Amino acid sequence: MFLQMVLGFGLKSRFDEESLRKLVAENASRRILAKLAAAIGFGEKMGDIIDELVKNRKEIEAVYFASESGLTKRFSPVSLLKSYLKNSKKITTTVLKNGNYSAAATVCLISIYIV
């Protein structure tokens, strides 16, 4: 909602762009943020945001951002989704192999599969 107000009232110049970019990256699970980031005018920074999302294993969100910013040639949705599946399988295998069925492990697995 904060970013919607920044955009709606044209307040981008009153805030540090790096802080706004971090706010977008941290809350990327909300699909509307991809549209807001494009509308705010992150332009060149969208690639950095997508790189950060991929680094933090948020490939699904990265697909939204790549699509909204027109960077699907640089960040192929197919390769992002394959990376997501690979990471999910790796984490699932590790949890099952270790026999770690704790609440924390369950939450970790659920967060991977819920978008």
C-alpha cells in the first residue's frame, strides 16, 4: 500500500530509490508489486531486482517482474521455472533425507510450493 501511495501521489523523488527498490524486492510475493515497480519507473533497476529475487530463490516472483518489465528475453520464464523446480526438489530431498519433519521444515516446504 505504501508503494501505491508513493506512485499515486508522485512522491518517488522524496524517497531514496535504493530503499524503494529494497522494499519492492522484500515484498515481491505480492503480484501487484511487479506492476507498481514498472509504473514507478525502476526501468534499469528491474534487472537488479530480478537478479536479487533469483538469488533469494524467488523465481516465481522473478517471472512476474520479468514479464511486467519486458525483460523476458534476458530472464526467460522457462529457465526461471526450471530453476524453481530444481531448487524445490533439492530442498525437499534434503528435508526427507535428514528426516527433519519439524514444524520449521514443514513451513519451509510449504513456502516453496505456495505462491
